[in-house]
Amino acid sequence: MRISKLIFTGTLFAVLGLSGCSGWDHQDKTTAAGAVVGGVAGQMLCGGVACTAAGAAVGGVIGHEVGKN
């Protein structure tokens, strides 16, 4: 019973979260994706809040530059 609630909640949040991004252009999407990847990488490398934030900031900048036309 608990696993089904977890799956339902995760699916609900994923649908709601992704529907908010439908109006974004390509550069906005690559900026957000870069920030997520950078935040995860910062967390994996250092494990602290500062490293996660720094990784997200650097990843967001890289994603923003990659997404330029």
C-alpha cells in the first residue's frame, strides 16, 4: 500500500512540475536542465549545500550558453 502511494505522489508531482514548463523556449529548458545536472553533480562531489548551490549556478550558466541559437 505504501509503495502505491509513493508512486502516485511522484507521478502527480512530475505531471504538475512538467506542465509548468510547457511555455518555455529552448534556452529556458536548457538553463533549467543545466542547473539540475549541476546541482546533482555538486551534491555528488562535495555533499554540502554550498557545493550543490554552486554546481546548480554553474550548470545553469552552462545550460544557458548551450541553449543559445
